[in-house]
Amino acid sequence: MNPVQMAQQLKHKLQQVRWSASPSGLVFGPNGRVVVCASPPNAKQIPNGVPWCFVQLGDGTMDEQDPGLVEQRFRLAIGAEVKGDRMGEFAVIGGSTTSLGKSAGKGVGEVMERACFAVQNLTGMDGARILVSGTGTAATHPLDTISYIAVQELMLSAWCTTAPHFASPQRLRYNVTKWEWFGDHCEQRFDFFRYRLVRKQGQDPSVDPTDGTVVYTGTAPVFVGSQVSGWTYTVFAEYNARGVAEAEGTSGAEVGSYRVA
């Protein structure tokens, strides 16, 4: 992934973070109060309802050996608010709550723990790995006479590609009556759209989904059907980050994504 794709993947991952006490308890709420921004938030940008998280793109360092790679830095600014907190203590460490599976009453330290766990497990996405490079201490700010908001920062770094990259499915095989492949690393991306299984006569794989005959289109990594000798089958993953009903980008034919019948 390039830096912009990785920022969106961080947002996608954080929007799915849940409290350990409840599989349905989203940390940042059902509306996913996670935003990618270019600069730190000001008081007017802070969303109504907390906790929230701002994902900020930092600077990057080009790799001297490979100009196609960049070490990109990101910063997460995470905020939490607890009502009835006159001193700002509860906004940091948490206060009373009606449910351990809900965000109400949770302090920024508790929110940060869940966010940190989520991003540290963001591995295997196009070979990129998120590393936590530092944390910032919580700062509290009064909102009114009975409420404080606490903000804590998390600094991250990751090796990214300089150009957009779209991961290819792997381990394509034919199993008795069906074609199967591995695509967890594709489906976990923020922009995964669908798979396309294409066949082309001869021993050369298709270069893209239009190069051959499409025999399957869908989101499941399996297609029930036959294989025909003398054809090469290639599976592609298509991606779309903008919500339109067409592919914005597609993976390439890599070793493991095609098979000669």
C-alpha cells in the first residue's frame, strides 16, 4: 500500500475496534468517529460524541536502496470525554459506566489500549507492517464546568510503496469440483470489491481481468466449476475505495495467483 492507502486502512481497522467485553461494542461508535486529516484537529473540528480518533499523515523517508519504498510516519490523536468530571481525572483513567462493552465512561487510556492493539495487529497487508514508534502523554481540556476531554497521541511508522498497490490472491488450486484460493489479505482491505477468475488458452496467465474469459465474479474465494486442460486460470482481486459499482484498481498476475490446467 502507498501512504494514502495505508491511512485509509488504519481508519478502516480502527472503525472496527471493539471492547473486549462485548463483540458488538464499537469503541468509536456505530458511525465510526475516525477521520483521516492533514493536520491536528482544532476545537471546532472535534466531533460530537466521543471517543474519536484523527489519523494524520506525517512525513516519509525514501529508501536509499529501493526508490519504490518509503518509510511513512503517521500520528493518531485519540480523544475521550466523561461527563460529570470536574477535575479531568475520569477523562484520562475512566469513570463509572453502565456497561463494560460500551464507550460511555471510558477514559482515553482505555481507548488508547484498544486502538494500539488494533494497529499493532495490522500486518500482512501487502507486506506492510505497522510499528508503534512512540506515544504522547494525555492532555486534558475543559469543555464546560462538569466535563473535560483528554487527548493522547500514538506515533506509528510503516514501510509503504510509493505508488498505489493492489494485493493479489494466492494459492489458486483446483479441488475435485471447484477452484479455491486464499484471499484474507485482500478481503481485509478497506477497498476490497470482488474477485474475478479468468481463463485464457495456453500457458500464459492473463494480465488483467479483460485478458481472457471471465468464468467467475464474486466476493467468495471459491468457484464451483470444472477445469479445462490447455487453459491457464488466473484469479484477480478488484478494489474500489469510492463506492461506485466498478473496479478502481486490480491486482496483477503473480506466482500463486494463476495455474495451468
